[in-house]
Amino acid sequence: MQLKTRVTALLVAAVLALWLVAGAVEWQRDEELTRRYHHVLLQSQSIAWNKLQGESIAELQAAVAEVLAQPGVQQAWAKQDYHALDQLLDPILDRHPGWRADWFDARRTLVHSSSIALHQQPLIDSGWLTRALSAGDIQTGLSQSSREHYHLVALRRFGSEAAPGMLVLGQDLADLLPEMTRTIAGENFVLNLRGREVAGTTPNLTNSEGLALTARHARVKELKGSDQRRWLTATTPLAGSNDRPIGAILTAWDITDQQDGDRRMELLALGGALAFLAASGWAVFAYLRRALRPLERSVQVLDRLASGDLRAMPDEDDQALPDEAGQIARSVAALRNEMFNLQMLRDERVRIHQQQERLIRRQLRHLADTLDEAARTEVLAALEPPAGAEQMRADNSLVQLAGILGRMSDLVTTQQHRLVSLLHKLREAMAQQATLISLQQELEIARTMQLSILPRSAPETRAATVSALMEPAKEVGGDFYDYFLMQDGRLALVVADVSGKGIPAAFFMAVSRTLLKNIAQFLQEPAGIIERLNKQLCAENEQMMFVTVFLGLLDLQTGRLDYVNAGHNPPLLLRADGADGPDGRHNTVEIMPRGQNMALAVLDDAVFKQGRMQMHAGDTLLLYTDGVTEAADPQGAFFGEARLTELAAQYQPSDGDLPQALLEAVRHFEAGANQTDDITCVATRFLGAMS
């Protein structure tokens, strides 16, 4: 892109940016003015409505006081002479044709009304009546007698304590809307809480124009109606006796013509601005095109000089110009003269380089004689100039000789570099070995610490015996088991398997075991303990680990086992009353239900279901992790639940420790294959209640 085009584009972009900034400032100013205008509209609407409402309530109060001050009211009420009451009210209702009067007795029942409607709806609800019975002054406010009727009301209790009554005078809000229109112009409507028009100066306008809005707060909004007409609406909520919104006053102004005029002025201003910008851009472009022609000719001369054509010369008229273009032309002419001088110096340097090359080659040949045969042959071959390369020798001779000299240095120092490299590798190997030994020691310490937190002694009870073991697949593992006596004397049995292996699983295991044991000090049911543990593990689980857990609480007096299986392998229950097999050794093995509970640390709001089993004297409960059933032989076959069940069925207490026997069976099955997962099992034999 040429310079004049870039300058023109830059100038146009700067002007556009300035206009955009000015437009943004103006838009922000318009928004602020609009916000203030809307605020003034809401204030005007609220002031006008409050004034009308206050005047009407004052008239209603005066009318109630006037009626009840007449001596005939008490006598007519005592006789239930409603005709006489109507006669007392007629002068006031004649002055105010839109008013209505309701009479209520002490039971809050509407006994008479000036309305002649077939189905009477009281002006007020029971809340108004309750407050009026307990108060001695006049109660006023806004009442919604039905979905379609809103009234300003004034009521007062009268009569004796034995037969009190209440007079309610009400004025329909629809009667105030014409006066509201004369005060602030526009169309005015009463809306219920659903936004449906109840009354208005132009009936059904809100429905036909789509202006109806549910409003619980005062607001101003622009809406588009039918036939592309635009309306500005202001909505003020109407509060009932309990200060809660029961409807709204909506004022609407037709602003279509005003907005159309504003839009025409904006389009006209935008068109004028674009025309000015285009004219200015063209003028700047024409001026730059004329002013930069001498500069373009100087650039053409520079291009020819750069390609080696020293015959190019700036125009003399351009050099005579007094401005920057003339200065550039004169500088180009001076540059051409300097290039002539440089060409002469270059030729002289070529001759000097050739002399230096011959001298250096002779010295390098003498040095090559001190090298071994192979290196000397390589260097001498490199010193021989290639045939037909005279020009290349003139330009790059010193560079080539420097390369040959560097190669000779490489040949001399190659053996030294090899020796240094071997020393570095030896040093790195020794450092890695020291790091490995240190890491192995730390892992062994971690293994010792992990095994130390597991229970070491049997529970202090004669009602049950517990034996357990854990064999981590690595130095540290993610399995753990525990057993301890609860505060109520039950024996807690725990086995768990953390996802993954190694250090992360070991840390998560330690946290899980500590939290479970702490929670068990305060909660007594397995489901509650597991749910609390799940919430705490989910709280800060950035590594997205999870743990399967089986928690059982064994009542040592009754043998009842309450448990929760949170995604863990189903335990085996070895019944002591099994029938003898062919070899006289056989147990009845029950596989406990798997359940539908998920693992812990997956969902913090998970609900866990609790199960119950009954153990009898001599029964054995075997808990284990998937490291037992998923142990594999060299061919990849798994130990499996079937083989585990068969082994448990053949076990007798006289055989010794059940977990150790199970571990020996797994090792025999693996036949030397690597252990892929932690192996953990806990065997609890219930001996019956002990006195």
C-alpha cells in the first residue's frame, strides 16, 4: 500500500475514532438524561396519583364522619331500618354518584349496601373489619374487592358495645383516572397483579397495544404496540392495607411522532458527517498524491541502486526543491557517490584477501603435518581450492579458511570432549542413584507410618474376635481397615478402598479414616456417619478421588449388624450351622447384598441406605477389597468371587487366621505374577454375648 493511501486511511480512521468517542460520550449523556427523565416521570405520576388519592380519601373521611354524626343513625341501626339508613346517605351519594356504602354488623357480615348489583362483593375483606372493630378512629386505604374492582375506602365503627356496626364508604379508582389524565396527560389505566386492565381512560388500549405489564415496583419502559406505534409507559404499584402490592397505575404516552422526528434528524446528521468525511478523505488523498511524486521518483532511484545499477541518478529538478522531497533527492545523489567509492574499496579488499589466503594456506599445511594420518588427509583435502571457483575464493576465502581452522581445532579436542562427556554422565548417574535411594527411604518411612495408623490390637471384648491384614501393591496404598468400640458398646467394622494407588491414595486414605473415626464419636447410625463423611470428603476434593467403604456396627449383645455399603465389594457371612461336606469341612456362605449406594466423594448430597443382618454365635463376617477378587495369574485370569466363596466355605476356625489363609491362597493363585492392587481383608467372628 502506498504512503499516500496509508496516510489518508490513517487520517480517516482517526476522524472515525474521534467521532466514535464523541458518539459514545453523547450516548452516555443521552442515557443519563433518559434515566433522569424517567425518574421525573415516575415522580410526576406518583405525586399526581397521591394528590388525587389523598383528596378522595379526605372526602370519604369527611363523609363518614358526617353520616355517623347524624342522630338518626344509631336509632335506625338498632332497628335495622336500612331504608332510613339509605335516606341518611342519599344526600352524600347524590353529591358523589360514583360512591358506594356498605353496612356490616359485629359478625363482619355485609347486611346492607347501596349497590344494586345482583351479586354483592363487599368493599373490604375481614382484615379491614377486624382492625376497624378494635380501633376507634376512621380507617382508610385502598381495597381490592374483586379481580376487576379497586376502591378507595373509609370505614368506622359505630354503635354500642352490645350491637356495634361498621360503615364503609368507597370510591371506584376508575373515577379518578380522567382527573389523572388532566393532570399529567397521557392515557391512564388500573392494572391488577396479573397485568390485566381493570379500568382505563381508553378501554382495552393496553390489550390491543400490548402495554399491560405486571408491576410490583415502579418503573418506566418503552414498548412497541400495533402498527409500529411506540409508547412510553410509567407504572406505579398500588399498595393494599398490608402494604403489599395489589395492582398498579399505568400511564402511557404515544411517542411515535417524537421518535420518528428524532430518527430523521439522526439519519440526516449521520449522512452529513459521512459526506464530510468522504470529501475530506478525497482532498487529503489528492494533496498527498501531488506532494509525494518527487519522493516516489527518489524511491525508484534507490531501487535501481540497490540492484547494482549505479547509472541511476535523481532528477535535478527534484534536487532543487526546498522541501523534504528535495532533501531526500539530494541525499540519494550523495548516496550514489558513496557507492562508487565503496565499489573501488571492495576491489582493493579482494586483492588483499587473496594475498592473505595464500599465506594462511601455507601455514595450515605446516600444522596439518603434526596430525595423525586420517586427520591430515582430511585437512589437506579441505585446503585444496575447488576447480573453477576463483570468484568464490575472492569473496569467501577467509570464511572458508576459518572453517578449516575450526575443523582442525575440533579434531584436536574431540578426544577431550569425549572424556568430559563420560565424566558428566557418570556424575549424573551417581546423583540419580542418590536421589532414588533417598526417595526409597522416604517411601519406606511413609509405608511404616501408614501401617502404624492401622489397629494393632484386638478390640477389648470377649464377644468377638477380629483378625486383619493389608498388603499394599506399592510402598504405600489406598486401602485401609479399622475396628473399634462405639460409645454404646457396639463394635464398628470398617474396610475401604481409595481410587488409585501410591502417595495420593495413601493421603486420601489417611484423611478418610481420620474423618470417619471422628464422626463416629458423635453419630450412632451407619447411614448418618457415611453421609457426614461423604459431605466432608466432597468439600475439598480437587483431585476428584473417591473411596468405596463398608461400615458395619455389630451389637455384641444381640448379634445384630447394621451396615452401609457405599459402592464396596459385598462382604461374605460364614454361618456356623453349615452342613458337612464330603471331607467334613463346609460352611454356609451368604453373600451380602451389594446395595445401590455410590462411592464417597462423588456427590455431596447423596443419600445412603442402611441394611441389617443377624449374626449368630460362631458366625464369621469377612470384609475384603477388590485386590483379592481382581488378583491375576500370569495368564491374566482373575481370582474372582467364586473362588473366594469356595475358599470361605472350606475354612474352619481350627485352620488358623482366615485373612492369612486367604492371602496365601491369592499368592498361590498369582504364581509369581506382580500384585496390581492393594489386598485388604478383615475377619470378625461373633462368639455371642458374654456376661
